Amino acid sequence: MRVRPVFSWIVSSLLIALASGCEDEPRRRIPEEPARELSALLYTGKSSSPVKLADIGSLLREDLRPGLSAELVEDDDGTMLVTVARLQLLEPGLRGVTSDNAEGALPEDMLRDDALALLIGSGFVSELMALTPLGLLQINGEVVNRIQRHGYTRVLGVGDRRMGVVGHLQYERGLYHSALQVGPGVVEAGNLDISPRDMERQPFFRSVVGTCGDRSVFVSSLTPMHLHALGKRLLQHAKEKDLACDEVVNLAGDREAIMALRFADGRILFIGNPRTSRSAVITLESVAAS
């Protein structure tokens, strides 16, 4: 009869110990309900202030870093911020977890780099282990995580002044110095590649990236959106702007979806949470005009 109280005390002690241990692992994330609100911050020097989502459109009328242009694009399904980049003036890169940096990329730290003109992310990760990549992660030649042959079917590659998308079965390590397994594909060979059945699923905040000849597009939805609606509206917008976008891929969803844009005067608009480390973030850095 005395065994049960002792057993209960042991179980209680273990639960308390486990709860205390969680405080020592702030980077571990517990699965939550999908995000329904999106924050926006305007960084000026070392300080930041909140921005109302309704004010982003007027803010984008101001000059961005050379090589960047951005505007809001609306659809019945939601609103997205579409940024077009000319890679002649911007060097793409991939930052995140490496053998020398197990802590990943903290966006707020990255914003201190004046060369940074844009970041968007992030890479797919385990729900329980926030910095454990799901699928290929290759940074500056180092393969941090191998490709998953039965995972998402697209690879977003980053090279010198170029970005590209290839099928995961066609990818070879030497194609790009950095690469990230992503998906699903939203546009393939210039055509919408998402089934209308996607509209029956739950919408999420999205970050997507597309290649359009000598330009690239970087999209952050400001409201939860379906990929089918986002891709369809993006293709319409590209046609209106004389952009020939051949490949568009889903880069991140829900709370992993982030974007930062730097203005010509140095201020930065940040969409999402800048204080959570990411396993991988796509970046654009300003370079001198040639």
C-alpha cells in the first residue's frame, strides 16, 4: 500500500525536472496552432518600431536598395508582398546551420550587416527540433544535411550572381555552391504546378522564391494563403510586369515564413519574427555595380 505514494513522488519529480530542463532549450519548438497574425517591424539603426500591415503599401513607395523593387499584390485569397531582384547588383547566398555554427542564422543579428539587402526564409525543419533540416542543406560547398529522395522534389540552388531550381533527382553537388531542398513546386516550366485541391487545405503564411530569367522574385504573404491561389496570382502579376518566371517554389510556411527588405536610406522592413534562429535563410547582398 505504501508503494503508490512513493511511485507518485518519483513521477512528479521527473516531470518537474523535465519542465525545468525545457527552460535550458529555448530553441526547441513545441507544435502550435497555425499563425493567424503577422508582425512587421521597421528597423532604424539599432532601434525598431512596429508597422501596421495596412501601412506597408505606402512604405514600399520609398526607394529600396539598388536592384530591388517591391509592391503589394492582392488576390481574393489574400495579400502578398512581391519583391523583384536584379542579380547584376545583388549577390545571392544561403546562411544557416553549418559544422562551425550549430546555432543557425538569427535574422536580427544578420540585419546588422549593411551589405544585406534582402533575406527570406526559412528552410524546412523538424517540428520538435527547430534547427534540424529536413532534406538537403548545402552551404558554401559543405553538405550539412543530405538530400531526401522521398521528400520534397525541388532544390533551390545558389551560385555566383545566379539562382536556379532543379528536380531533387537531377541535383548534383557541383551545380551550386549552396542549395536547399524545398517544395512543393508552385510553378514549373512557366506553368502553375499546384492542384486546385490545394484550396481545400488550410492556408498558411508563405515565403516563395521564383526564377525569372535575369531576375528573381521573392514573395511573402501578408495573410494566410493557399499555394494554388498564390501561384496563379503571381503568374498573372509576372505577365503584367513582363516577367518570364519559369520556376517558383515554396520556401517556408507558417511561422517559418520571414522576409526583410532594406531601403536605400538603410532602414529595414522585417516581416515575421526576427528573433528566432533559422536552419537556413536565403539572402541577397548588395555589390558594386560592374
